[in-house]
Amino acid sequence: MEIEKNTSGKTMTMSLIGRIDTSASERLKDELLAGCETYNKVILDLGRTEYISSAGLRALLTAHKAMGRRGGISIVNVQEDVMEVFRVTGFCNILSFG
Amino acid sequence: MKKGTSIKVKTAITTVVFMGILTAAIAVIGYKLYHDSVMERYVDYTETVLEYSYRTAEKYSFGDMIAQRSMPEDYEKLRADLNEIKDSSDIEYLYAMYFEDTDRLDGLCYAINAKTREELNSGKPLSEIYTYMGAPVEEGAFEEETLEILRRAVADGKRENGTLEGYSEWYGHMLNGYRVMFDSSGKPAGLICVEIDINRINSGVHRYIRMVILTASVLTALIVIIYLLNTRRYLIGPVERIAESSDQFVRQMQSGTEPEKLVFKDPEVKSKGELKLLADNVRSLAEGVSSYMINLKTVTAERERIGTELELARKIQADMLPNIFPAFPGRSDFDIYATMTPAKEVGGDFYDFFLIDDDHLCMVMGDVSGKGVPAALYMMMSKIIINNFAVQGNSPARVLELTNDLICQNNDDEVFVTLWIGVLEMSTGRVVSANAGHEYPVLRNAGGEFELLKTRHDFVLGGLEGMTYQEHEFKLEKGAALFLYTDGIPEAINVKDEAFGTGRLLEALNSNASADPRTLIANVKKAVDDFVGDAEQFDDMTMLVMKLFDN
């Protein structure tokens, strides 16, 4: 999985490219937590994300909780397969989709 | 010990061969030099005597005597002088010859023949001892080549001393010095000759060679011995000992000796340098191998112990899920069957079913995130908690709320659990269910096909505290069947990285939709196994089927 970062002011946009499997989710969690510390708003672009595993979901949840007070993480451009996972696991009720 | 020719023998042979070659070279070179040098001396000597004899002969005008074939008064005086010369020199023969016809090789005659006192006193009459002017030279006294040289000398009037090495059957190896004698008119008349026996040279040379060879052999033997002793001590010995020690060690290893008992015998190499380095390094290697093997033994034992423990844990886990079938032999209104196959020895999937009371059956299907021991521990905990809250009579949604808060409490690892729970009221066929992020159940009503029951999904358990859950109600007719599973089924992948998917799951169920629970599960399992082929099982796979009967 590749991560592309773009910043503008206090906002960081992270594009996740490829599959977020078990080995990639550790890296994702670290990147997200680092981003959450530095920026006020974090946007996750999942336009090129093919798949997310439960470890990936865990990473999102950790970051979401860390970001909690400031508004959480915003998710954009979710592909259908990944959206289905969010739906089935109930994550779609927790995360904000922009 | 199959070593081939030992290093000791090889060294000895090489040394002997080398010394042998050296000796031969010395002998040959020495022989040549000695021979040539000795010959030179002999030649000098011959020429000296020849010169002296020539002067003496000239004094008496011997050339004329020969030319006239006469033996006047002076002939005997000349002979007496020549005898004295022969007496005082170490020569074989002193004589003079002439060719009757200088153009022909035959017709060679003696002119004079000197004799020593000893020869004269031999008791024979003088006429037999001496050869006189005109006596023909015997056939075969000289080789033809020699005769030719002598003839040419006379014919050409050669003025200097000449020397020849000659060999004849009669006389053997001779060194022949010759000088042409001229008469008063300056015409060449004949030759005066001095001969020395050079067979003596040969014996002298042979003695020399024998000395050389003997000395060389003794020296060679001495050198070989000293060299061998030396290399044995500093080279061969240590090498043999290192070879021996390492050989013994390897044999011990190969014959399966306990690593703690492996012994490397110290080759005791005292000298510094490469051999000591080699010995030390081989010993280090041996010690390294020993400790590695001991370590490996420990690690393997530990791993076996863990394997055994995991196997025990797997048993405990498997036994904790209701696995006795038929589960409710007394009941004829429904049947239930379930399996759980962990990806590793222990897993995070679980199912549960139990009667809350005579009319209410509770079914649970859950999946802890992750695999292996951590997931297994949470699995045990979750199953017990849910069972606990459910038999107390809580509604499905309430069970999830209570369970969620409990799991969130000590959840530093952020483990979450997906769960489906349903309570069936058997008298009415009504099912009340709640879903915490778990797969859609599959439902078949009598006479129909299996379809996904797309109900609302709430958030997973263990994610956030204080979550609320919604309930969903549906009805099961008689003959209906409910199929529950975890994501290990649709997410099973084959070697081409393709997922099994819910589509194939429905296909497998519908291939024999009215079958009993056990057969339905077997069909799905077979479909998954066939699909996955040789790929490794990636996630735990769990299935449960409950079927209401038509009575």
C-alpha cells in the first residue's frame, strides 16, 4: 500500500493506494496518529483503495478516537467494495463521510 | 581412514625424486667438466712428450733415415734416446711410421719403436721386442678414420702437433699424438707418434662418478630425514592432528552423539602462523557447532512444548463450543449443526447456541479481529459473557450493549468483535436479532432459495463505549433454514488471489437447498476447499445452520 500526503494549512489529505492488509495497517496507524497530532483536520482519500482488512479498520478506529475532540477523520471517494465493508461492520455509522 | 597417499609419504617421495634429479644433474655436469679438464691435461702431456721426441729425432735427421728407409749408426743412438724418453714418461707407445705410398692407406710401416727398460729386460731376444724400419704395421692396428687422418697429415705436410682419440680392438682407447717428420729437403717423410692409454681416464672418471653418487645419496638420505623430521614437527604433524581431531568430531556428529557430549580434541599446535590459525579456527567452528546444536535442541524442545500446549489449547477451545450432535436429541421441531475450523491451532471465531427456555433458542455467531492466541483469549471471554447476559433474559440488543461495554473496558489492544445474535421463539417462528458489524445471515424459506438477509449493521463490539444497537425481527416458516457464518468463508482466497465471495456461497447452499444442516455445511465446506485448492487457509472458518422442521 502506498500513502500520498498533501497538506494545505492545517489540513492534511492522505490518499491510500492499493490494499490495506494486515501488514500495511500498522504503517497506516502510525501515519494517521502522526497526522492527527500535527493537523486539525485529516481527510482520507480512498479513491484508489481496493480493499481494507479488519486490521485496517482497527487502525482507522484508533485514529478516529485520537482525533475525536477535534472532529475526527473525514473519508472521501470510497469505492463500492470498501463501502460494503464499512456498511457491514457498522463503521459507516461511526466515521464521517465527506 | 580413506586419506589417499598420506601427506608424509608424498613429501618423502617428492624429496627423493627431487634430490635424485639434482644428483643426476650434478653427476652429468661434473663428469663433463672433469672429463674435459682431464683430457686437456692428457693432451698437453702427450704433446709435450711428442715435442720432445720430435726434437730428439730431428737432431739425428730422422726424417732422412725414414726417407731412405735406412738404419745407419745414429739409428741406434736415436732409439736409445727415445727409450730414455719413454722410460721417464708415463706413455704407452713411442714410435714412428711411414706410408709407402702417401696416396694409399695400406703400406703403412714402422720406422722405429721405443721400449722401456722393463720391456727390454723381459727375457725375449731384442729382435722380437723391437720393430725395425720397414716392418709393416699390423692390420687393424688403427681404425680407417685414424689412418686417413694420419695419411692426410703426411700428404699435406702438416707442421704442428696433432692429437687423436682412437679406439682399436687391440689397444682399446688411446690418445694418439703425431708429428710429421721432414727430410733435409723439406719433404714429409713419415710420422712420429706418442700414445697414451686413456682407458685410465675412464676409470678415473668412473671413480669420480661413484664418489659423487655415493656422496649425493648419503646427503639426500640425510636431507630427506632431516626435512621429514622437520616438516613432521612443524607441518605434517600439526596437519595430521588437525585432520584427526576434525574427523573425530564430524564422526561423532554424524553418529548422532548428544551435542553436550561432542568433544574436539585439541591438536596442540604450538607454532605461530597459519597452522595455529587453522587449528584455532577449526576448534572455534567445532565449538560453535556444538553450542549451536545444544541451542537448537533447547529451542526445538521449547517449540515442541509450545506446540503441545497450543494443541491442548485448541482442544479446550473446541470443547468449549457446543460440539455434540445431535445437539437436542429430545427435540424434533428443529435441528442445528455447526463447525469451527481455525486457521492456526487456535482462532478467534466462535458460535454458540443454547435454549434460554423451552420455547426460546439463542444462536450466536462471532468473530474476534485477528488470529492465533490473542484472538483465542478474547474469543473465550466474549462467548462466556454473551452466554451469561443472554440466559439472564436480556434482549439481543441489550446483550450487545452490555457485552460491548465490558469488552471496551480492558481493551488496550483495541480488539473488536463482530457478532450476530438471534433469539428464536419456536412456537411462533419469530426471530429477534441484532448485528454488531457481522456478515449478513442467509435465509431460506420453505420451497425457496437461500438469500442474504440484508439487515441493518451496527458498530462492532469493543470499538467504542456506550454504543447502542438496533434489533431486527423476521419470521421463519416451518421448513425454513438459517445459515450463519464468519468472513473466513466469503474471504477465502485461492492461489490467484480471488475471493470465494457470497455469490459462490449461495450457489453452494442452493445446490441442495433442502438438505439437512450437516449436509449443507459439508457442501459449503467442499465448495470452499475446491475453490481454495492449494492456497493456505488464511482466516478461521465457522458455519452454523439451524433448520425448522415441517411437522
